[in-house]
Amino acid sequence: MPDLSRNLVHQRWLLKLV
């Protein structure tokens, strides 16, 4: 499920942005 992996990466870089 690449969708899940993408979502995780999205949240990860989002957290780094904060």
C-alpha cells in the first residue's frame, strides 16, 4: 500500500516543518 507510505512521509515532513 504505497498510499499509506506516502501519508506517513507527508506527516513526517509536516512534523519537521513545525
